[in-house]
Amino acid sequence: MVHELQGYCVEDLEPGMAGSYTRTVTEADLVLFAGLSGDNNPVHINEEFASTTFAKGRIAHGLFLGGLISCVLGTRMPGPGAIYLGQQLRFQAPVRIGDTVRAEATVLEVDAQRRRVRLDTRCYVRKRTVLTGEAEVMVNSREE
């Protein structure tokens, strides 16, 4: 059961359950993320430089996409109260300003005794996969 300030408890989770979040990447997202993270790589913030790279233009920071996955884990699946323990990310394709990204997390495995959940994490732009990975989170138990 999900509550406003408490997501799913470990007893409520099973493989196949999923959540998602969708966001269209904006100029402000890249500028704010660069300022917040300190990652001022010109491939993200300088169109003239970025146009000379493999991407042929500015692209979103990889960890910006990781942040979208974090949004899913912390607000949707398993939701509020989940503690992020680890994440593997594999970037498959660049994401540009104006792209609408759908971040998804799907439960793969539940270890009720340890209160651990392993999730498949992915981001898509249209039907193209731009990020794959796995996350591990710790969730609450109703027994506590």
C-alpha cells in the first residue's frame, strides 16, 4: 500500500511491479544541472563546441538521467521512504534538449528478510532506449 509520505513496504512488493516518470529536457535543466553539479563540460553547455563532437550538438548530462531514475525510486516505485543503496547505469544514446524522457523502474527481486529490492532501470526517448541499468533500494517493513 502506498501513502503520501510512505511508499510501498517490502511486504507489498513483487517482481513485475513498475513505476515511471516523464520529463521533457529543457535548456534550463542543462544549465541548472551544470551549476548544481559543477559539471560544465562544454558538450552540455556550449553548442559551438558540442556541434564538433560525436553527438553533433548539446546533450544532457548522464547523471541528469540518473536523477530521473532517482525520482521514480523515491516518489513512485517503491516510493517515499525508499533508501537508494546502489545503481548501475549504461548510457545507450544521447539525450538532447526537447527530448521527452520516460524513466522506468521495474521490480526484479525482493529480499523481504533484508528489506532489499532490486529493480531494472531504463530511460526511453520515444521507443529508443537511452539508458539501462539496475538499482538496489532498502524499503520499510510494516513489521517495524
